[in-house]
Amino acid sequence: MVCAECDYDLREFKDETRLPYDVRLPERPKARRLVCRQCCNDGMDEMERLATLAGKPS
């Protein structure tokens, strides 16, 4: 179980900046993709992307 961005071993919970987040790719929404906290900006990048999608009319 490694970060999809930096290959950090996410089983090592020694550093809180490396906690795992499940950040799925838009083109593969059902595929699990684990990214460490440091690589995904504490999940903020994904939250902004989802907020942008929610604000768009269908």
C-alpha cells in the first residue's frame, strides 16, 4: 500500500503528514487511489475539484 504520487509506504504511520487519502481519478471514479496527505495538500485539492464540479449545471 503506497502513495500513488510519491510511492511512500502508507502502512508506516510514523508521520501524520503521510496519512492516506482516497483520491479517485475523474476518469476512473470506482478505482481506489491512495495518496499521502503531503501529496494531496491535506485533501484540499480534491475538495476544490469536487466543489467546482458541484457548481456546474448539468
